[in-house]
Amino acid sequence: MSIHMEKSTIHLILVKTLLVASLYSGNLLAATVSNHLKYTVITSEATDEQLDPLGVIVNVEVPQTITSVGGALRFFLVKSGYTLSETPSTPEVILFTRNLPLVHRSFIAVRLKSILSALAGRAYQIQVDDVTREVSFELVNRNYRVSRDVTSLEAEWDLISSRPLHSVSGTNKANNNKPNTKYIVQADDMLWSIAEKNKPEGATVEQTVLSIVNANERAFLSGNINLLKSGVTLTIPSEKAIKALDRRESYSIVKGLLLGEKI
């Protein structure tokens, strides 16, 4: 006798079994479900990025309105749940008020903590307080003594740090509910930034990225989404199409694509 069961039926039974087991044990199941070919993989553990928000891999561009290292640090931390120390040391004030180097305006598939270290430079080492969720920077050479008067720099940093965080978030709210139907890629454009500007309200950047990739596979060199062709016209899917993609699956797929997996 042969037994045949459809994949969808097996999937449903498996998910129901996990949910029942979860309720029985009194635990809330946070299951990540992703389909690959004929197999279904279910993971009930938090991702590495969820356990360590500063370890998340990002693809991001600093808005032109941000011109200081401290402003860029706030920009990168704004969605991480971490903040800069509220009482910066004198060396930190000097660092935070430096002009942001051009080379630090965009990062592709780099871990957030590495970006913070890069912005600080070799003279500083990053310190993370996971209890207060504050990030600070100490001089590598602890014998170094600041001899200059930093009163004016402290006033400058007070002004930078007093700006509302939403003003440096880089989100273009005007485009949230009305994604463009077409977009011509400029020389300095990155896919992540384009997705952020066209992300519908209630959708994730990863959903938007994956939706754009699915609609424009020929817009990338060698099937690598980090290599977006300049001058091509992208089709930006509708809000309905973007939101139709599963959030967790989009996150998992985009993470792999940012790390170099081919489309």
C-alpha cells in the first residue's frame, strides 16, 4: 500500500503540532518558516541578529543632511535600540564633532558594529554597555591627554545631539504610501536606499528589496544585488505586491543576497 500526502498538508500538520507543543509548554513559539524547493525548514530560535542587534548586516547610505561623525553614529544606531552615551568624554566630543569622511557615507553588507568602529577610527575602541544599551568610545592610547579647549565643540555637540532622532532616520515618509512605478538608477544609488524611499507604510525594507529584485532581475550585474546597474529603469511593485511577501522569509532571503548569494 502506498501513502501519498500533499506537501501543504504535511506543512500544516507540522506547524499545528509545533503550535500545540508550544502552548502546552507555556512558551510562545517564534517560528521562522521558509520554503526551499520541496523542503520546509522551521526554526524556533531567535536569529543571531535578534540576539545581537549590533551584529546585524546592513546596506545603508548616510543622508547628505548629516555632516558629522556623531550625527552619522546616531543615524546608524537609531533603529538598533542602542544610543550613544549621554555623558560623552572629552575625546568623544572631539570625535563626534569631526566632519564625516566621504568614504563613510555608504556601507554595503557590513555589520553595524564594524561600521561604528570604522567611523571612530583606529584611535578609538568601541565600548558597549548591554545593560543600559549605550555605546561609547575610549582612546586606545589611554595616556593621551587633550590639551585644547573643547568648550565650543561641546556646544556644537549639544546642538547635534539635541536634534530629534526622526530627523536623521533617513526615511522618506512622502513615498511610504505611494511607491513609484518606475525609477531610473543614478550612479550613486544603492538598492537598499531605493527600497527605503519606496517602502509602503506597514511593510519592511526587506520586503521592498525582495519585491524590487523579483521584478528587476536583469538590473544587477552577475545576479548580485549589491551590483546595481546605473541608468537602468527599475519597476517598483505596488504596495499590495510588496506586502504580499512574507516578512520573515523576505528577511532571510535578503540577508543571503546581501552576503553575495545570486538571484
